[in-house]
Amino acid sequence: MCSDCENTGTTIDVRTIAPRLRHPLIFSTFENLGGGESFRIVNDHDPKPLFYQFSAEYPGIFEWTYEQQGPDVWQVRIDRLAA
């Protein structure tokens, strides 16, 4: 769990971003995190496919935590685990 996530404050509301730009932005944001840092995504549906993509691309170096699970708003915190 991220001890600094309340301090990072980065939230990406993907509901306001064109669908083709969402995943590249999310992955770029993750790649720019230091170990122990996190960000949040807000969506209008369960981003489970994104979880599977993270699992394939970044096995063992991220933590996925649902903070809100619908029905209208889904919020997920993604932590980059410290090395």
C-alpha cells in the first residue's frame, strides 16, 4: 500500500478523455512514478480490462485498489511498488 498516495494527488478522470488516449496516458503516468508513488483513475465503468493489461505489462510492480465500485463511478488507486 502506498504511504504517500494521499500526498501525490494525481487523479486522471478518464471520462473526460478521448477513449483512444486513455490507456496511453494511464501507462505513461504509471511509468513516470517512483517506487511507492501512486495515482488514481476515475471511470464510468469497471476498468477490469486495464487491470489485465497492467498484469501483463508490469507483473509484480503495481498494486490495484478499488476505492469506489460503481454503479456510476469507479475509482481505482494504482500504486507503483518500491523496488
